[in-house]
Amino acid sequence: MAKTSSKAPPAQTLPVQILRHRQVREKLQVSSAKLYDMVARGLFPKPFKLIPGGRAVGWLESDVAHWILHRRQAALQFHFAPPAASHGVGDSPTLTNHTDHSVGAGQADTSSRAKSI
């Protein structure tokens, strides 16, 4: 009697590429200081240790690529608001700036005050 194997065939593994610090800096076109700052502020994924107990760290290339694509999408959504009511020929997408220019607490609004001499 022949034995049949109940083992499932090995799952296909996706190619995994690890990017080191220099490669990530080059891909993002930022300095070391900027990359460290972005990681510290939670604006970029933290690297992981390549060897437990070791010092070498890296990022998965897929994580970096996903971050870049996400940033691109966020930038497009921020800069281009939906078009306002049509004003005629030559209308183009409206650039928006979501910065709050309101007067903060403790600040006086001096823009409408007349200067006294």
C-alpha cells in the first residue's frame, strides 16, 4: 500500500527586498537628518532590526513604495480642491491652502485699526 502525503504544496513566497538607510534616503531624496526626523515624528515607518540583537536595520521596499504612493495621493487631495462654480472660459483647478490664519488667543487684530499719530 502506498502512502499519500497530506502535506500541502509549499506556498509561493513573494520576493522581499530590504532597503538600508542609504537606499531609503536616495529613494526619498532626503538627508539622513530628515529621514531620522520623519521616523521620530511618526511621519515615516520605523525600520526593523535585520538580526535580533544586532544594530543593522532596514525597511521593506514594499513599505517604502506604499508610503511614497500614499504621500502622492495625499498631496493631490490637499492641493486640488473640487472646482468651484464655473466663472467662464479658462477655469482651472483651485489651489487651496488649509492653513488657519485666524487670530489666536492673546493676539490683537490690528489689521483694521487706524494708526494714530
